[in-house]
Amino acid sequence: MLIPVLIGMSIITFSIVHAIPGDPAKAILGEKATPEAVAQLKESMGLGKPLFIQYVDYVKGILSGDLGTSFITKTSVAEEIGPYLAATMELSFAAMVIAVFFGMNLGILAAWRHNTGVDYTAMVIAIIGVSVPVFWLGLMEQWVFAQDLSWLPSNGRIDARMGFEPITNFYFIDALIQGDFVAFGDAFRHIILPAVALGTIPMAYIARMTRSSMLEVMRSDYIRTVRAKGVSEFLIIYKHTLRNAFIPILTVFGLQMGLLLGGAILTETIFSWPGIGRYVYEAINNRDYPVIQSGILIIAFIFVMINLIVDLLYAWIDPRIQYGKE
Amino acid sequence: MTKTLLEIKEFKMHFHTDKGVVKAVDGIDLSVNEGEVVGLVGESGCGKSVTSLSVMGLVPTPPGKVEAGSIQLAGRDLTRLKRREWRQVRGNEVAMIFQEPMTSLNPVFTVGSQMIEAIRQHRQVGKKEARHRAGEALREVGISRDSILDEYPHQLSGGMRQRVMIAMAMVCEPKLLIADEPTTALDVTIQAQILDLMRRLNQEKGTAILMITHDLGVVAEMCSRVVVMYAGQVVEEADVNTLFSNPKHPYTAGLLRSIPQLDKRSDRLYSIPGNVPNPRQMPTGCRFAPRCEHVQSICLDREPPLFHITTGDHTSRCWLHGTEKEDVDRDSSRDVVRS
Ligand SMILES: Nc1ncnc2c1ncn2[C@@H]1O[C@H](COP(=O)(O)OP(=O)(O)OP(=O)(O)O)[C@@H](O)[C@H]1O
Ligand code: SF4
Ligand SMILES: [Mg+2]
């Protein structure tokens, strides 16, 4: 299943990129370039060939781990993209943790206190959460928590004055490896606002699905059986009910992670977060085809991987689901 | 001397819903002695399940609310228990099995883990010992293969699941087992096996059973005493032979007439005319009056109390078996009149 999806994705990214209006050679050389210079540059970038050949070259490249060379920096995209990718993954992971932790607990709380003030409050939060645009939330956060209250930094991954030397480019891991807890704390302070902005919408969706799914399971016969055994309310909810309510929650999670990756691009721009989103965003402005293609392809690849993991989790959670035995 | 194990007195459980108050259980008296099998019968919706769930503290409150009465288990009033104390009772002193074996086990955990949980909830034993006990409890209910401990409920048939439910209920050796229509969802041969099993457990372990059913055949086979419920109240109580040979309340008589009989061929099965009253609007007077062929004017006016029929512990809530005077003279606390 994975392979056709990836082929489809590569075709789509390739087509989208080539459908972007504007000429990369002109973009690089500027408006005043002579037609000859433009044509020559195009030739050297491989843009003179027919589209189909360009696509085949592109796929060949991907398969051998070569993501092309940036038109602008002239370095290999595969080499250049690492730190950006790490930054995006770190941010997305933080947002995901926020979304899952707060979303599920909010939903559980609402279901547990069904039809009470707690339930209504939780659901109002969720409704606001699903409808607030990422960029608006991001700007508001910056305004309130960074500008007004000066509690948290609003830009970047870490304070540049710390002179932090990354190793893997995952700053939290790097800080731990180096035993640098000051850097760890600073990276933590930096990630809070963008992660909250990015995690809010999926948090709200997860909360709503958790609530309705939990409510359904709570009414089931087998939960009554568990209660009849004298099991504590905590285990009834977190062990028996949650495990059964998990499948629809997981589905929403998978879908939301796709949107989260999309939202990452916006969030990175607002918070000057040096991730894939910003990398691709700048590449689009420069018509830097190889960077755009590879960036989008990698994001799509991550999305597919997340959904693959989700599928595997289904089978792990519910013994009735077995792949390949239908 | 038999000791009373469970004694429900004038117990009322009402549901406060948006559309009004549902008086699901409206003043019932019921007792079960140690080691006894008591049947609780009545039409759908008469409050059998609410009664049994009340004994387990499993009625959701709200919307449910205990309006009056008490439920004594071995001398302790369950209606006053705190949440923690309830957990000591459930599965330990009283256990329950349900009508739907197909949906009563958690689909995502193995049989073994669900049984081990039931054991370790009330007994301080290690996982290994608990697993051993689970295997033993399953052998008691006639499942001898140990591999079942690692199987999931969906791999088992309905009859097997009900056996597992019984094994799980019995694992802490409760004094009382409540069985809410344990065989209704099973086919006939499996039904007989499950009833056999329960009877054996009652005889061998001395577990008292409150058997809820609408099948009088089950009652005849299993129980020594029967309590008949109608619209949230007890309408007749007697030992099983008396009830079948000499039913007093017109509702009980109707129920008995509606059992299909092999020896008497008839084209149509008898059924009691009319429907159960709407639990939100009970008739004043006798609740059975709209469906009763013996209805008199007093029946529409005044609700009959439980009258003692001359012979022993036989009671009936019907004006045919007592008079208004006796009602006025009734002994102080109980709603029972001697005649
Ligand atoms: N949670 C609840 N909220 C409101 N009403 C309820 C609730 N549970 C039960 N009732 C009502 O209480 C009444 C008695 O229901 P109960 O389940 O005890 O009947 P039953 O005798 O067990 O019937 P059956 O033979 O169908 O199982 C019904 O009218 C039912 O609608
Ligand atoms: S009290 Fe009257 S209506 Fe009720 S069962 Fe007896 S005879 Fe029938
Ligand atoms: Mg019932």
C-alpha cells in the first residue's frame, strides 16, 4: 500500500511544483536578465528537457537518496534539509503531545462528568479550539505572552546568544546529550507558544472524539461487568473504557496529524521556526523546484508513515482487527 | 435455622428524567436466605433489572434516586454505603451475571486477564496464583482447557462466554449470585446446561441465587421461592409449589396460563390482555386493574396492600384476598396484613 501512495505523491508534488507560475531561471537572474542567459541557466538546471524525462530523473534521484540540488544555495537538498526536518519534527511532536494529552484528558473529563458544568465547559473549549485559525492564535499568543507579559520568547528555537552547538539537530536530545540543562530549559521555553498554536485544533478534535467515544463505551454491557467486579472508577475509565474508545480517537489522530503538518508551515512562519515549512516557503518564493518538491515529498512521507503507525496501532489495541487474515 | 442473607424492605428507586419521574421500583420487599434460590419474575419493564442492579449499586444516580427503603445484606444497609465500601461488596459478597453474554466481556482483554483482575480486586494474591485460581474456576464451570485464559471473548461462543461470566462471578465465592436472565439469549440446549451448572454451584458451594427471569419454566426448575413483580411492585410471593398449584393474584394466574403446554393442545397461546402501565403515569388504585378480569370498584380507588393468604408465607397484593378494614388495621411498619 505504501509504494503506490508514494508514487502518487511524487507525481502530485512534481506536477504542483511545475504548475507554479513563474520561471525559476528568471527568478534567480532577476527581471533584467537577457533571454540567452535565462535559456542557458535553464539548460544547466535540467529544465530544458521534456517534463516526463524531468520526472524520471527526479524519481531516479529520490530512489538513490538524491533529492536534487538547490538552485539557490547550490548544495544538495538531502544534506541541507536535515536541520529543518529536525526542527519541524520537534515542533510537530511537541504539538502532538499537547494535542493528545490535553485532548484526551479533556474528553475523558467531559465524558466522566457527562451533562454537568464540567462537561459543558470542556465542550465549549473544544468548539472554540476547532474554530480558531492557527495564525490568529499564534499572533495572539505572541502579543499576550511574549510582548505584553514577556513570559515566553516568540521567535526561534533557542536563544542565539547561548551559542548552542547542535549535534542531531533535535535540540532537546542534543541538550540532554551535552548535559546542558540551561539550553534544555531555553529550548523548552521557545517551543511552548508555537506548539500550543499548532496543537490547539487537533487537541479540540481529539477532545470531542474522545468524549463521544468514551460515552458510548461507558454505556456498554462490559463496562457494567467491570464495575460489577468492584474495579475502581480510575481503572474503569483509563483501562477498560479508554482502550475500547481508542479506535475512533486514533482515526481522528491520524487525520489531524496530516493537518498538523500543514499547520506547521504556517506556525513556522509566524514564530520564525527554522523548519521544513519555512524552508519550503522560501523555496516557493525563489521557484527553487528541487527544494519544493523534496520538502513536500518529505512531509507527505511523514504523513503516510504516521498513518501506517496508526494502522498498526489499531490491530494492537483491538484483538478483533487482524491484517492479512480477512 | 436459615439465616436471611438479603433483605430488601420497602425499597423505592425512581428515575428523574426530563420527561417525568419513572417509578421503576416502587416499594418492594424481597428476601433471600443463605443458600436459597429465589425467582424474581414479571413482564418486561416491571423493574426486575433495576431491583437487581440496586443490590449491586449499579443503577446510575442520577437519574436514579433511592426514594425510600433499605437493602440489607448480611445485616448491613447497602443503601448507605460509600463508593469505596461498594467496591468491597461488588464481586466479593455479591456477584452478578447478565443477560447478554455476547457483550458482557471486554473485547480487548483476554479471558484470563479479566478473571485475574476480578480475583486480585478482592484477594491479596500474586498474578501467578490468580491465574491458577482462574483456571480452577473455569474448570468448575466445565471448561477444562487452560488455553482459554489466553483467548479473547470474540473467539468464544455465547454459551462459553456465559460460562466464563459465571466463573468470573464465582471466583471470589460470593454469598449471593444475582443472575439477570442468564439464559434468555442462549439457545435451548445451552440454556439447560447453564441452569444445571448454576444449580450445581448452589448445591456444592451454598451460594444463594436471585434468579431473574420472565420464564416460569426456569423458575419451576431452579427456585424454591418466587416473587412476582408487576409495575414496580411485588404482587405475589409464595414457595414454588404453592405458586404453581394455587396462584392467588390474577396477574400470576394470567402468567401461568400463558405458559405453552405440551399436553393441552390449543390453537392460540393465552396472553394477558392489555399492556403494562406507563411507568410515568401509574393508575390510581390497583396497578393491574386495567387488565384484570376480576376488577371491582375498590380496585380503581384504593391500592391494595400485600395480604397474607392463610397458608404460610404466601402473600398477594389483591383486594380479592383481604378487605379494606384489614388494610386499615395493618401492622405498623410493613405493608402486610394478616387475615
Ligand atoms: N437509566 C434509566 N433511566 C430512566 N429509566 C430507566 C432507567 N433504567 C431503567 N429505567 C426504567 O425502569 C423501568 C424498569 O426497567 P427494568 O430494566 O428494571 O425492567 P425489567 O423488568 O428488567 O425488564 P426486562 O424484562 O425487559 O429486562 C423501565 O420502565 C425502564 O424504562
Ligand atoms: S385488586 Fe382488583 S384489579 Fe387488582 S388484581 Fe385484585 S381484583 Fe384485579
Ligand atoms: Mg431486565
